[in-house]
Amino acid sequence: MKFKRILGLSLVGVSILSSLSRLTVTGAVVGTTQAPFLWTALVCFIIGFFLLLEREPDSGQLEKLLTRVSSEHVDTLILDSSAVIQGRDYILDLVKNFQGTVYAPPSVIEELKGNIGGYYIGRIFVPKKESSITKEILTNPSWIAKVKSLPYTNDEEKGFYRGELKDATKYLVQTEKHRAWKELTPLYNGKITDPATAAKIRKKWEHIIPNVEKGAREHGMKPVAYLKKHYRISKGDLQVMAHGLFLARYNEDNDLGRVGIVANDRDLEEACSIGYKSNAGLRGQLLYLKVENQALKAA
């Protein structure tokens, strides 16, 4: 990253100095034989400018992050796809330097692989700016060697995990976004015909409806399809939460450290809060660690 900034500064500097020097010496203007040179200088300037815009990660960020994890006595991390995307500048260093065990559930890996490339807005293909970085992370030897997928190793543990999937579902269906999907879907697909009932639902979800309709327009989708994709419980969230519940119980039974869900996901954060209320002991074993503005914060 530092190399790119130096290269950017060099390109900008060279383009400016060369242009000034050539114009001073020859008095050339665009439209003369010097125009190709000026266009080349302009291209160098633009490339250098965009290289300078690239964000350089805080060199002390990883140390702060690892210190927080250590102070909370966390020895197991579960990565959500949002952690990889939001913390892409340092998440790989976290994996390399964290002394405990790191998990990324199968559905999270599938979701990340799906983010490689881009998406369509109507008929226009929009490449995702984090695409190459995500691919670089997933194919890095350190990631491949250290990040595990499934938390169980035998059929008995798999049976316990299925039980945690049920609890994870119980917490996630209570989140606001899932409830919005459940109540707004029949409104948009025309199954609610009573005007009074429809008005009541619209009033209840008036803070959500504008976001749904805007998102649907931007992605060229119908509101029902947009709700299903972005508001219903995702496989990734379900597996991340189930991994957290399973490993929190496993670590407690085996006198191991705490478990941290690393994410920037409102649904997971809310599901953890719901879980804490349902099971008072869960707060001491399972932490939601929020990746935000290149910082890992305990919620």
C-alpha cells in the first residue's frame, strides 16, 4: 500500500513537472504537435491521483485489535462475510497473528465467493471494488491453512450443532429485518387486501419501507424479491450464530476461552443481544466484535 502511494506521488509529480517544463520551453498548447505528450501527462496524473486515494491501513490497527481480543480472553473467532469485506485491509493479518482458532462457516465462504466479480443494476454490470481483495484473501496460503469451516468433528457433536442451529434460528427470527420481511412480503405480493390492515403495516414499518423500495429500484428487483434476498435470515448469519453458540458451549465445558463473532452485521448483533436476554450465561462466553471504521469494537 505504501508503494502505491509513493508511485502515485511520483506519477503526479512527474506529470506536472513535465507538462510545465514542456509548455515553458516550447509554448505548446493542446491542438499542436505537443498534444499527445500532454494527453500522456494527463493520464499519468489521473492514475497517480487515484493511487493516492487508496486507503492506507493504520499500522497500529492490528496491534489494537489483537490487544482487545487478548484482554477479552477470546481464543476462538468466527468470521462473518461482513468482517472480511469491511475489514479487508487487516483481516488477513488478524488470521495470521491470532493465536487461537479461526472459523469461517461454509455459507460465509460461498457468500464471499459470490461477491467476487460484480452485480447487475438492471442490465448494467457493476464490478465490485472489493472483488480482487476478497479473492486475494480467500486464496492466501495463511487463510487456507488456518481458517476452519465446521466446528464439529464427529456425529455426536454434529447432533449438538443441529440443536444450536435451532437456537440460532430462534434468535434470528426475532430480529427487526426478518420480522420486516415476514410482514411486508404479503403486503407487496398483494395478499393483504384490507386497506386498514395494509395501512397499519405501512405505518409500523414506515422507517423500513423507503429503504426497501429504494434498494429494489437500484438493483432492478421487485420489493418482494429484494426483501427475500436482503431481509430474510441468510444462511451465512444462521451458520455464524450456530457456530458461536456451539463453540461457546464447547469452550465453557472444556474450560477454554471466550468466543468472538467478528462482523459488521446488524442482524447478528441483534441476535446476540436477544440471546443474552434469553440465556444470561451466554454473555460471558460469546462476544459480538464489531468491525467498524477499521476498528474492532466490543458491542
